[in-house]
Amino acid sequence: MKPHVFHPAAEDEYTEAARYYSGVQAELGGRFYHEMERLIREVRLQPMRFWMFDPPVRRHLSTVFPYAVVYLEQPDRIWIIAVMHCKRQPGYWRQRL
């Protein structure tokens, strides 16, 4: 399993989304966190498994929340570029590459 590193803006997105869902309902925040951690773990285990939607960038979509983990596989790590809300500003993360 490869280690992962967040782009600073992706880490902020993750924190902000978890805070938002926790504000709606504490349990919902926990569910969001566990879902995102599941996605990250699956990406780390099998990075080539998920759809290359903007080569060479891949994404892994949540089936529970309208979010995706957008990442780039590198030789020594998984670089998480965005924790992206799927209904907002498509492609905003491209400037992070």
C-alpha cells in the first residue's frame, strides 16, 4: 500500500466538508470521515483501479456522499489533489497540478 499526501487545498476541503456535515448532524460528520477514509484506503491499495477521467488524474467516487477523491499516482506515493464535491465547479482543481 502506497502512502498518501494531501495537496494543502485538498486537506482544507476535506476538513471543511467534515465540519459542514458534523454541523448538520454529529453522526453525519463521522460517516463522511469514514467514507472518505475508505476511499483513500482503496486508492492506496489499488491506485490503477479507478477511472482516469482527466489523464493522468484519476478519481474515486463515493456512493454515499456527493464527493470524490481526485488523485495522481506517483512512483512513491498517492498525491491527493482534491476532495471534490461533485456538483460544484468542475475542474477547479486543475491549477493544483
